[in-house]
Amino acid sequence: MSRPASTSPPGRPQRRRGALTPTLIIVAVAVVGFIFFANVWTDVLWYQQLGFFEVYFRENLARILIFLAGFVLMFVPVFYAIRVAYHARPVYAPDSEVRDNLNRYQAQLEPVRRVVMIGVPVLFGLFAGSAAASQWQSVLLFFNQVPFGQADPQFGLDISFYLMTLPFLGFVTGFLMSVVVIAGIAGILTHYLYGSIRLMERGIFTSRAAQIHLAVTGAVFLLLLGANFWLDVYSTVQNNGGHWAGALYTDVNAVIPTKTILAVAAGLVAILFIVAAVIGRWRLPVIGTAMLIITSILAGGVYPWVIQQFQVRPSEQTLENKYIDRNIAMTRSAYGLDKIKVSPYNATTDAKTGALAKDAQTAANIRLLDPNLVSSAFSQLEQYRPYYQFPKALNVDRYTVDGKTQDTVIAVRELNQDGLNASQQTWVNRHIVYTHGYGVVAAKGNTFTVDGKPDFLLSGIPSMGTLGSDASYQPRIYFGEDSPDYSVVGAPDGAAHREQDRPAGKDTSTETQYTFTGNGGPNVGNWFNRLLYSIKFQSSDLLLSDGVNEKSQILYDRTPRERVQKVAPYLTVDGSAYPAVVDGRVKWIVDGYTTSQYFPYSQQQQLGNATADSQTTSGRTAALPNSTVNYIRNSVKATVDAYDGSVTLYAWDDQDPILKAWEKIFPTTVKPYSEMSGQLMSHVRYPEDLFKVQRELLGRYHVTNADNFYQNNDAWSVPNDPTVTDPVRQPPFYMSLQMPDQTKPAFQLTSSFIPQVVNGAARNILYGFLAADSDAGSQKGVKADTYGQLRLLQLPTDTQVPGPGQAQNKFNSDPEVSRELNLLRQGASDVLNGNLLTLPVGGGLLYVQPVYLKSTGETSYPTLQRVLVAFGDKVGFAPTLDGALKILFGGDSGASAGDSANNGQTPTPPGTTTPPATADAQAQLKAALDQANKAIQDGQAALAKGDFAGYGAQQSILSAAIQKALDAESRLGVTPAPSASASPSASPSASSSPSPSPSK
């Protein structure tokens, strides 16, 4: 037998099918697969090392199972819809022209028909599985739900039905409806392609098999639509589209009945479709479908609209009264406002002598250090090396000093790798040498040094101070808010140290070395793990460096909020994590919230909007995601060890049903708060973001009478921060404060209220003051009964107590204050207004604002130079808070401020006497100030003429005048903290109406 002749041209070798393309495809798939495996396995190692592998395993197992369920639920109906339609194709098509066209399409499809019939269902299955897997939390909550023990006011069902059952059922019905629609479309297209459905001149031709297929699909869809209508009945109590949340009059009397009717009607029409499939007659299901559509339009839309427009609107206040009551009660319950203590507070505006006698402890603890302004002071005084840094905003906490509670401004000295020289920015330096920060720095909140600097309780390298030393706590900060993306640490015993640890002392260039000894990250001592992490971080250096040894660990995902979020993915994490020295370790304390948007009759809030203030807009505090919630609980207190990164979750609100459900899902991850140590309990705070959400709602929901709530005649707003230029809300402030109904001060989170802002305008007078008790006690595992108690002081609506904006305006416009601040600004210095604190003391409201002076230059930092105080229309201004309060309250405030021992000058050495004030000291002070003013004006005039010599002469005169003013104030006993550009401090005025500042 002869072989067929070759078709290749003569002289050219015959081409063989090459293996290059399949090989490249296999290699590409293998590479992608290995990269995917590297990311998965490194996650496994991370969770295992941290002790939360249960979270990773169960979450991903749930995702996989739900994905598979979603995939199967989509794949099977679509596959069989196509398959049934294909096998039901007619042998002959009735129309030859159409048949020819279809034959052409069928011929083109036939080579890949099997692939398409499987590939299309697989593609839709993948999309469906991914969508279903994203609902893993709803699915797990449904199967592990815990009852609330509280019923909704409309249907009497337990709240858990709305938070854990209804979302799941809604997801299932919506998903199945999508499946039916997609499978139905796939079946119709297949029927059409193979001739079972034809468009003809006389109408649409459908084969008997196609009719049955369409009837069954329509019946199933209508049954699911009926179920969806039925669920809509219950979801009316979750409505947030009206003026008030929940099922209102129209919902109860029109929407709920019509949704019920539509659910039954959809079921009846579904039966008609089944009948049509049996008898082959389509008139009844077509009529039924048309009637269902008309009914849904009339009963579901028109009828409720008619009821709302012609019955509810004319008598809205009366008809909606009951439902407004429900909205008020359920909203206050959902946000933890139902146990708030409201007290009338008839605040006086008369600053009487001795008014603070009953508030002596509060006065002694008034905070003067602004944690937002003193960061640069901490940096200049305590940074020591350019590779250290402090955050832009420090934190406020409290510590026990000499048996007394001391408000404290605290921060950790974190690593700043960007501070290294360009020549030092090597991979080894960034990932092996410079790995951690060092030490805690804390200062008293209520006092300062004689030259306006923070009065440190813990500082230095090595750490030392009242709060401890390096010997009493572990100072190294491997995990913090500004830690590097990853570091490789650890070494065998006896190996040379490679990590930069700290300076040997403040005034030496010698550096000490260190080796990490904890268990802070996965091991990268074997080549396989090193390869995986090299892929994860896209670094060949990690694979090849000799700095990685058999004991090496890799530290990553190092910010406290990030670590808590990863081990507790069901929590919303507060935007502010703060450090505390607890049981010999630096612990980051992080608050976690369980939230929902399904609480019946509760008003929804956008978390991002509700928690926005001047702190979040400036980037000092992390902003929350703009997710919708109408239920929130501070269910978890978490700690992250700054040395080894270990995370501990404590069930703080152990009665929260959502947390209980998650504890069933992840049973070993959350500890009871009874295991919290006494020291940890003493540093727990009321969380800021929860407080901000609550105060936002209290603007309306402090009103509990439905008629008044409807009229909205007593709505409040949170005042804007008067210390910034942008119109953004004032942040809440932590301080030790004794509220009028308390017997002793407590560490509290506070805020104030003014009348509702309408179109950007409002009367900036005070209507309310809110405080949240943050003292949880100091006993191991015992939470103080008073912790979390919200107290609202409600001022009369005809009050004339100035709000924060008015108080700031009085400070800015007071002539004496303005003159002295302008003097302080001379010499290229900036005057910075600190946070404006509001305190309900002396029977009224006291405003306190520290004033800082900062000279120009890269190494400059603000020093506290003056304190502004206001009570009613009276203003006080002095170098110390104690002095300002004395002036404000007629020479005797009745209490001593925390800085009463600091008279603003260097203490007199023992054995010397202070010269008495002379009779003409006041006159000398005035003359000095006038001379300084004239020097300023003459100097500016000389500068405008280009007379620099004259300008320099006037600056000399100005400096001499300032010194004379300082001397005169010293003789009067009101001496400011000395500063290179300090100026005299005139006695603050007490004018009831601010005067414009004199022109300088």
C-alpha cells in the first residue's frame, strides 16, 4: 500500500505539531497556581502563629461550602434547562427559510456544542458561587442565631428574626429567583436555536416540550416571587425611606395587606401555570399574570400612595403618633440610649467668687495639654533619633500617681524608616536592622513645666519616670500604628545581634543592638517558607539574604486595628487604638463593635458620616467605612501586645446576641472579660466612635414625646470645632470630670450640643452636655456598674449660655487678649489655640483653652504660654490655669487648678526672698505694653519703607519693652512662662460684649 503524497512543498521539511504552546500554558497555570498557594499558605501560617487558625479555617470553609452550594444551585438548573431544551428539539422545522438559517447556526455551534452546554452553566455557576460566598456572615448567623428576648412592636417576633433570619431568607429567595431567570433564559434561547420556539407571521410557535418547560419555569418563578412578597411584609418594619424608620401608618394599613394579597396571588398564578403545562391551554396563566401585574401596580403602588396623600398627610401627626413612639423607643434601644440619665441643668452665667469650691477635684484635673498639638513637642524632646517618630495625635488616658488618678497624654516612640538617610535605605536596614520603636512617653495632662513644656511622667531612653522604667515594662515596639510592612527578626542563641535597638543614652551617639526573643510571626527558617514569603512580598532579597536564619520570624500585618480586624472579621473596629502600660507590657487597646442594619423601627446611620469630625478629616484618627447601621454594641475589647503582636479578644458586652452567635461560630477565640487583669480594666475607655454615633442620634432622640419629636422643635446639633477653619464637627474629649449627680470625678468622654444647624446657620448657644463614664474599675474581671453610663445635662431652651463657637469668638475678640496674643506673635512666632474644653462646673459651663506659642524653624515645637477661660460672658487670661480661674472668679475661684504650684517662673531657690510688688507695677506694665505696641507699629512702618536698620532698632526696643512687661508682671505675681518671644500678660477682661481688637 502506498502512502499519500506529502502536501509540503518539495525541499521543505514537514512541520510537526509543536508542544511549545501547551507547555507554556501548563507553566503559566502552574506559576499562577503556586502564587495562589503561596498567599493561601502564608495566611495559614499567620493565623496559626497568632492562635486564630480556627477563624481562618471556619471562615474559608464556610465561604467554600457556600460557594459550592451557589455554584451547584446555578449550574444544575442552567445545565438541565439547556439539556432538556436540546433533547426536546423537533426533528423538522416548519419553515424552510428559517430552517436554513438555524441549520447554519447549528452547524457552526455543533463542533463546540458540548463545551458550550457545560461551559455556560459553569461560567454562571462561578459568578453565582462568588456572589453567594460573599454572604457567608448572613448564612452563619442564620444557622447559629441567638434570641434577643425582645419582640418587635408590629408582629411580635423576636428581634433575632429580623437580624439573623430575614436577611438569610431574603438572600436565598433573591438568589433562587436569579437562578430561575437565568435558567429560563438559557432554556428559551436553546429552544429557539433548535426550532422549538419560532417567530411566525401567525404568531409564536412553541412545541409541546417548550410549553411545559416555560410553564414550569414560570410557576417556580412566581412561587419565589410570592415568597418574596411575603418576606416584604416583615421587612416593612426595617424601612428607612420615610421621615421615620419602621412600618408607619401607610405601611401597616396599606402596604402590609397588599403585600400579603400579592403573595397569595402569585401562588395562585403559579398554580395556573402548572395547569397550563398539563392541559396545554395558556389563556388562564396569561390572564392571571396580567392581573398580577395590574394588582401589583395598583395595590402595591397606587393604593399606598392614595392612603398617604389623602388620609395620612392631612392628619399625619395624629395617625403617625403611635409609630413615631415605636421609632423613638426602638432607636434608643438599638443604639444603647435607652438607659441614659437626663438631668435638667439651669446653668448660671454669673461667675461668682468661690464658685468652683464644690468642683475642686474637677478643677485640679482640667487637662491643659492638647494631644493634637504637643506631638511635635514630644518629637523634639523625646525623639532622640531621626528613625523614631510620634503620631500626629497622641492619646489621653489616666494612671494612678501617688494614690491619685492623673489624666495623662501618652504615646509610643515608633520606628520611622523614612528618617534614615538615602544611603541607609537598603533592604537589610529596612527589614532586618531597623525593626522596632522604643519606649512609652507620657506627660501629665493638667500641668506643664515652667517653660511651657510637657511635664513627663515617663520619658527618656532608657525609660524612666514616675510610671516605671525599662526594668518594669517591655519598652520595645514591634507592633504599632506606623510599623514597617514586614521585618525579619530572631536568631539562634549566642548569635550576634543585628537589630538596631536604641541609643545608649540621650547625649551619646552609641547604639545598642538587640535580638527579638518573642513569638511574633511565622517562622521563615526553612527554604520553603522563605520562598513562599519571597513570593508574597515580591522580594528576592528575602530568599537570598544571609540575615535570614533558621530561627528567623517574619512580622507583618502589624497595625493593631488591622490585626484585630483579621482575627475578628465580624467586627467593626474603632478608629482610635491607644497604648497603655499594662502588667509590664505595652498593650494597644482596640474597641470592636457588632453592628446590623436590620433592627426594626431603628433609624439608620452612615458610620462614616456620623463619626466624622475634625480629627478624622485631618487624618489624626482613622475614619470608619461609610456602611449603614441601625444597631451597634461595643461588644469586644481587644488588646494587641506591642512586643509580640499577640491579640486577645474579650467579650465586653457579653449579653449582645450577635456576639453570642459569633462565639458559637468561633468558640475558642473570645475570652470572657472576667479574665481581664485589674490594670487592663483601669485603662479601658468608653469608645469614641460609638459615642459619636450616639451623640449624633441624640440630637433628635433626646426627645421622647412623639408630638414634640414630630414637630422637631427641640432638635440639636453637635457644634463645629471652633479651632479649625473648615466647618466640621468638634471631636469629643476625654477628661476626669465630676458630673452634678456624681460624688467624685470619673474619667469621662464628653461633648456638647447647640440648637439644630439649618442651612449652615445656628444660634451657638449651649442646649446640652453629654458625658459617658469611662471608669471600668481596677479590679480583675469586675466591671464597675457605672461604666458606660451616659449622662445628659439638658439646659433650658431659653438659655443664653454661650456655645463653643461663641466662647472662641469671645477669646478672639477680647481687646486685652487680642493685644497680648499679637505681642506673642512677634518675632516670627505662631500662636496656636488648643482644644476648647467644656466643663459643667460652678453651676454653669466653664470653657478652658490652652494657648501655645511656636516659633518658626524645623526644630521648633509649641510651648504652653497662656490659658484662656470663659464663664458666661466673662473671659480670663493668664499664664496658668490657676491664675486665669482666679481672675475669672473675682480673685478666688474656690479651687486650685493642677498647675497652681507653677507660677510661671523658675522656683525661688531656698534661702532667698522674692521682691515685693511695687505700687507702680501696674503702671509700669501698661507703659511697657504701650511701648511695645509703638515699637511694633514703627517697625512695620520702617519695613514698609525698606528701612531695615530702622526696623532692627525698633525690634531692639520691642525686646526691651517685652522684658519690662515681664518684670512688671513678675512683681504683680502673675508671671508668664519665659520664652524667647514671650510677652507680658495683662489681666484678662470681663466685658460682657466683646470689643474689636485694636489695630496693630
